[in-house]
Amino acid sequence: MTNWTPTPGNCYEDAVMVAREKEGFLIVHGFPTLTRGSGQAPAGSQYGHAWLEKGDIVYDPLADKEIPKVLYYAFGQIDKEDVRKYNVREAVEMMLDFEHFGPWHEGPEGAF
């Protein structure tokens, strides 16, 4: 549990704010695949998302759950080639450079 209250649709900001409170976690930007369609895209579409990692554990701030990284990547069909990791200091530098919480790199073609 953290002092920050994550909100749907703000995963990039949530990841940065929660990482400030969870020692040793990295901020991760990647592109999971929708298993079910949404109002924005059909099933099979990739979307930008942010979460935290520490070793073999993923913490998703919105779900407020820690799960094994291998399961998170498998369930989300996340391609490690499209993942970027930042410590808090690096994330703050990127926020200052880009003037937003993320994402700071391009995703796979067709991702939203």
C-alpha cells in the first residue's frame, strides 16, 4: 500500500508517484496486448502501459498487486524488445525533457 491513489487512465503518472515510495522498484513502460476488446480498440491490440518491477516481481499500481514478472509478461503478451526501464532519477529527467509522465519511446506499429 502507498500514500498515492492510482486512477484508471493515469498509469504513467501512477508508476512514477508510487515508485517514489517503493524502494528499489524500477518504472517500466511497455505495450501489453488486449485480451478483450475495449471501447478504444479490439482484442489483440497493443496499448501503452506503465508498471513497476523489482527483480522477478511486477507491481501494478492500479491493481495494487505484486505478481511474478514471468506471469505478467505472459498474460499481457509483452515483448521485452518494446520495454523500457527507468529508475526514479531517470524518470524525473525524462519528465523534465518531455514535459509529461510518459511514454517516452515509440511503441510497436499500431499500438495506442
